[in-house]
Amino acid sequence: MKLDFISYTICFLYKNKCHVKYQF
């Protein structure tokens, strides 16, 4: 859960490096 949250946060901060998992 924590890793997922971190990944989500990173994705939110760096939308250019978003994973396909997180679409904005």
C-alpha cells in the first residue's frame, strides 16, 4: 500500500512520468 501511495504521489508530482496505471 505504501509503495503504491508513493508511486501515486510521484505520478501526481511528475505527471510526465506517470505509469499507465495512473491516468490523469
